[in-house]
Amino acid sequence: MTQFDLTDDQRAIQEMAQRFTADAITPHAGEWDEKHIFPRDTIRAAAELGFGGIYVSEEAGGIGLGRLEAALIMEAMAYGCPSTSAFISIHNMSAWMIDRFGSQALKDKYLPDLVPMTRMASYCLTEAGAGSDAAALKTKAVRASDSEGDHYVVTGSKQFISGGGENDLYVVMLRTGEDGPKGISCLVIEKDMQGVSFGAQERKLGWHSQPTAQVNFDGVRVPVENLVGAEGEGFRIAMMGLDGGRLNIGACSLGGAQRCIDESVTYTKDRKQFGQSIADFQNTQFTLADMQTELEAARTLLYAAAVKVTENAPDKTRFAAMAKRFATDTGSSVVDRALQLHGGYGYLMDYPIERFWRDLRVHSILEGTNQVMRMIVARDMLRG
Ligand SMILES: Cc1cc2nc3c(=O)[nH]c(=O)nc-3n(C[C@H](O)[C@H](O)[C@H](O)COP(=O)(O)OP(=O)(O)OC[C@H]3O[C@@H](n4cnc5c(N)ncnc54)[C@H](O)[C@@H]3O)c2cc1C
């Protein structure tokens, strides 16, 4: 695996995540997928290593690392299970939004439980009528005041929420003002608040180790102190969260695809047809060479984008979008070729390839589709 001039500390973190994955994730991931098991205990064990608050500040109890370190951790865990790694990424994104934009009271209220993942958080942007056009969201928060104090009354519904129904906290983008992005705010809503309910668990192609469900709000009363940032800042905060989330999703594709390359090297050396290892065919060798070359290119771009997000570079959003698009498309293409190299066996659940093929497919769709990534890049290029 490329070292991209990693520091000794970064290498140590990467190795720690790789060891954790080999011990606690890889041996079980196939069963989690097959039986749709949500591995809560393993996720909490990851949090004991600090992975529940990777880029939450040290003052707030996190491990205060940068986005390259986060990508290294996500990539390492995805080598065992992209679905579980991505779940932890979404929690990190939500915790970071509270740490970066929440009031001290809000941080004190939630981060001591979020960092160790004794409570887990979801990110709620998408609605049935507002997917790629997220700023068209309609979930409404109306400010009110009574003898018990200031609060919002929230009504609406969020679609496709990772962790929906299982997680304890929901970081929700909702409308407090005018149409469009400037009328959007961000509130933390608790699972047990009256009026919160969940749709049935979605039945999905992949990501079986984590829940996905609709989250509904029916007149939910949320204290004003649960506002993240100021009123009207919610969309900007949500997009800043996604800069990091997109790097992590791209990193999950890198880790999953690297696993499939490594599996393919072993398999093609072992499998014999026409009296020789299929690894001896030049087609196999060229395919493997292309898979590794393309993945290294994606990895290098993703690490570079991660450094830009850490440094708050002016072109960080463009780079995060380019890296997410390229790493997730490349990852899926690599895994597809790995499946082909495994022949019919690649299609069977006896080998892990088909699970990675299914798990990586959604990475081109969520946290902004790869068409939306191209829109972000082109818009920035044409801005002048
Ligand atoms: C398993 C899973 C987990 C998810 N988890 C979360 C979560 O935790 N939180 C959350 O908020 N959301 C989550 N999502 C939602 C995800 O982010 C959306 O599905 C995604 O943003 C796309 O929205 P959509 O599905 O409504 O597709 P649409 O927006 O309807 O897009 C359909 C197609 O049209 C294309 N398209 C749309 N607009 C344009 C355009 N202007 N130009 C070119 N092409 C366009 C899209 O690229 C896509 O190919 C999750 C989704 C899935 C499947």
C-alpha cells in the first residue's frame, strides 16, 4: 500500500486500524452481511481506539486528527467491511458538525457520549422529494415559546437515513426560513423525543451490516439549545460535513478494492486452467496491473484531497468531490474486474468478492451522486 510520505504517527495509526480490522472485523464481516447483523459491540470497540471522534477536537474528548488520518482509518477498516467502516464515518461526520459548530452547552450535552459511541449519530439531509437537490428539503422547524422555554416544533420526514431506527441522535437539516439553502438550519434530535418514529428497515443490495430507514418527525419539540450553528447556517454546515464524509466514502472504496486485488492475486496464482495457473495468462497479469495502477492513482488523489480539507485550502471542496468521484468509480471498477478474475466462484458467497461488489456500489450514489460531484467540480472550474 502506498505510503504517500506518511509520518511515523500516521503510519502507526494506519497499522493500529489494520490490526483492529484483521482481528475484529475481517473474520466476521461475511456473517454480518449474510445475516444482516449490526455489529454494535465491534463498533464500540473501534471507538475505544478513538475512532468515534477521529477529527473531533481533543478538548471535546476526540483524538483531534486530520482528514488524511481519518481516510487511513476508514480505508483500513473497509479492507474488512466497507459497510461497517462507512457507518463509523457517518457517525464521525455528525459528531464533527456538533463539535465544530455547536455551542459549548450542546457539545457538553452530547459529545461525551458520541466520542465513545455509547450513543451513535445519524446525518439527516435527504428527503423523498429532495435527493440530489438537497436544498429543496421541506422538513420544517417552527420556533415557539411557552412556559417551558424556547423550542422548535419539527415536522417532516428524512429518507434513506443510515443508522435510522438504531441510532440515538439525529443531526437534521431542516427549514426554518425562506426557500433554498439560506433558509436551512441544523438541529440535533433525540430518538426518544416525542413524535420521532421510523419507517421499516430498507432492504438493500449491500451495506447489510448497518441499518437504513426513514426518520419521521411529527410535531417534535426540540429545545433551541439543540441548534447547531446559527439559524440559516444549516446547509453550509451540512456541506462542510460532506467534504470530510466524501473523503471517507472514497477511502472505503479504496480499502474494499485493495482487499479484492489482494484476494485476486492469491486466487489467480492458485487456480489452474489449461494446465497452468490463470495468473500465468498475460490477460490476468495485465488486468491485475491495471487494477493496482488505477487504485494507486485514486489513492494518491484522495490523500491529496484529504490534506487540502485538513488545511482548509480554498479548493478543498472541488478536490473532495474529484476524489470521491474518482475513488468510488475506480473502486467499483476494480472490484468488478476482481470478480471476473474469480470466474463463477466470484459470484458465490463462499468468496468475499461479491460482498465488496455490492457494498461499494452505493458509494457512487450517496453523499452526493457522482454526477453531483461532477457538477461541483465543473461549477468551481467555470467560476473563473
Ligand atoms: C444505503 C443508503 C444510505 C444513505 N444514507 C444517507 C444518510 O445517512 N443521510 C442522508 O441524508 N442521505 C442518505 N442517503 C441518500 C443519498 O445521499 C441519496 O440517495 C443521493 O443523494 C441521491 O438522491 P436520490 O436517491 O434522491 O437520487 P436523485 O437525486 O433522484 O437522482 C437520480 C439520478 O439522477 C441524477 N441527477 C439528479 N440531478 C442531476 C443533475 N442536476 N444533473 C445530472 N444528473 C442528475 C443523479 O445523479 C442520479 O443518477 C443514503 C442512500 C442510500 C442508498
